Amino acid sequence: MHILIERSNLLKSLSHVHRVVERRNTIPILSNVLLKTEAGALRLKATDLDIEITESVPATGEREGATTVPAHLLYDIVRKLSDGSEVKLSTNAEGTQMTVAAGRSNFRLQCLPEADFPDITAGQFTHAFELPAAELSRLIERTQFAISTEETRYYLNGIFLHAIEDGGALRLRAVATDGHRLARAQMEAPAGCEGMPGIIVPRKTVSEIQKLLGEADGSVAVELSDAKIRFTIGDIVMTSKLIDGTFPDYQRVIPTGNDKVLTLDRQTFASAVDRVSTISSERGRAVKLALGEDQLVLTVNSPDSGTATEELAVGYEADAIEIGFNARYLLDITGQLAGEEARFMLADPGSPTLIRDGADDGTLYVLMPMRV
């Protein structure tokens, strides 16, 4: 292999692919990125055996070839090269070393053969559709924070993506829960997702695709089966295994009879929760909401630090109630609401509360209360 490539192009592609490579690997080849020249381009591929990402970048090749080198090391080298420089990548005759040269900088990296590099992309996809990058990003953003990190309940370690009939129309719906809170967002279903299986997209895949969507314009092509999903964004292709498990029937935990309605200004409420929770202990994090007619009193009691209270004018006409919530969970949810107004539907101090976005009927959140 002997090619020339713009540093900025190489750096951008490496920044996309190197993130899936785990820092610590018991299998040496998984620490590497595959570099392969083909028809005026350099194709980069990285994998952790669950996610595979490839990207092509323009390059001038004098001699074609393929090799693998340490992904994080190559990324760090290219990141530190002079801006605007041209990078020369070349391998020795034996294919055991690759030289990275730019200006007066010269590095020699140990290579592993292309033949050892694993491939996870085999298999047929049963469904394919396209959707705007901004819409997919919105679905993820509204639900990602509620993904569980508890490994024993592995089927909650991702976003449940499925097509569902709602209000006489087919919707593409994303749901995540960790048992304490639930987030649900949806959009009009794109053509092609009719009859798709309900799939659980793993937390790491969700995080990586969301980073890529942040740089994307236009649409994203999605292909899926009951075992894998593939996203294509321009020259980037990400393929991921799905979580092999059954997502719980989340519809059962969404309350329908909560008749105590609280309406408030989202930003004012979030700021007040943030202020009073300053003194809460890391263990507790509980904030008490005492509701009376058109008034809300927030209280935090900390055995170590003291007490904080704040009063807010709100819209509330039901019976007085006192209920406690985890302050961080409240801030997570209010941070996702798009509208200025938030609606809390409450039942009693021990039952789940439904939170709706004043600007988005398709998005809802369920929050379990705490004892205070």
C-alpha cells in the first residue's frame, strides 16, 4: 500500500470509526482499524464484534493494498499532525509495518494482516426505509437518557424501536426505561417499516449513531432484521447486532387514570429543582412537591446539610397532594421537553406520574415517585 491523503479527511474518518474500538482488548486485531485502498479512495473499518463501522475517504493511490494498524494510536498521530498537511501511508514489502509520514514527521506502526480482521456484516435484512437524520436524532435524544445501565436486565440496555398503530396512523416509536422512569417518543412511520419486528438497539450503538447524526444532513437509510440493524449516512455505514431479548410490555406501566393535572413553566420549574437539590445528599436526591391550589412548594431535607424550599405559581386545581421524586430524574425529563409548558398528571404519592410535553403530543414520560 502507498497512498496520499489529506490530513483533515483522514482525521474526520478516523474520528468516526475509532470510537467503536475498545481501549482494552484480549484479541489484538480488535484494537486495529482496517485500511484498504480501492478506486481512488481509502476505506476504513473498525469493529468490537457487536458494532462494525466503515467509511470511505478520497485518497490518491500509487499502490493498492490493505492492512490493519492500532486505531487509537493512528487517530492520536493524525490528530497531532500539522493542519493542512498531506499524509503518506505506506507499508513495507512484508506487510508488517506501516509508515505514516507528513512533512518532517515520520512514524512506523506495527501491522496485523487484513485476513485476521473479523466481518460481522453477513446476513439478510428484512426491512429497509429512509428517514430524516433530524427525526431519528430527535427520537434518540428524547429517550436515550432513560436506557438502563443494569447489566442483569440486559433487555433494558437499549432503545426499543417498533412500528405501531396510533391515532389511526402508523408510527415509528422509540421507548426506553430503567424501571424508575420511562421515555417514549414517536414520528410518522416512513414507508418500508410496515410489519418490521420490534427491535432493541444497544446502548453503545445508540450513542455512536447519535454522534454521527449530529454531523449529518439529509436522510439516513435504515436496514434491519430481527438480529441486526444497519445505518447508512453518506459514506458511513454502521452495522450492529441487536439485543436478543424481549422488551417488557411498556404500555401497562403508562398510567391512564391520573386525574390531578399540574401545568407549569418548564424552565422555571427546572431551575427551582436544580436550586433546592443543591443541598441534597448524593444517596437521597429526593425533592418533595407539595401541591395546593395554583401553588407548588419544593422542599429538600438533608440530614447533613439542612433544608431548602422554594415556592412556584403553577396551574393546579385538584386536591392537595405531597409527592417525592428523584431530582436528577426530574431534571433529565424537563431537559428533554421541547415546549415551554409541562403537564404532570398525578394520582397519589405512591403511583407513577405521567409527564407530557406541551409542544409534542407524541412524547411522554413516566416517573416513579420516591418516599420523602
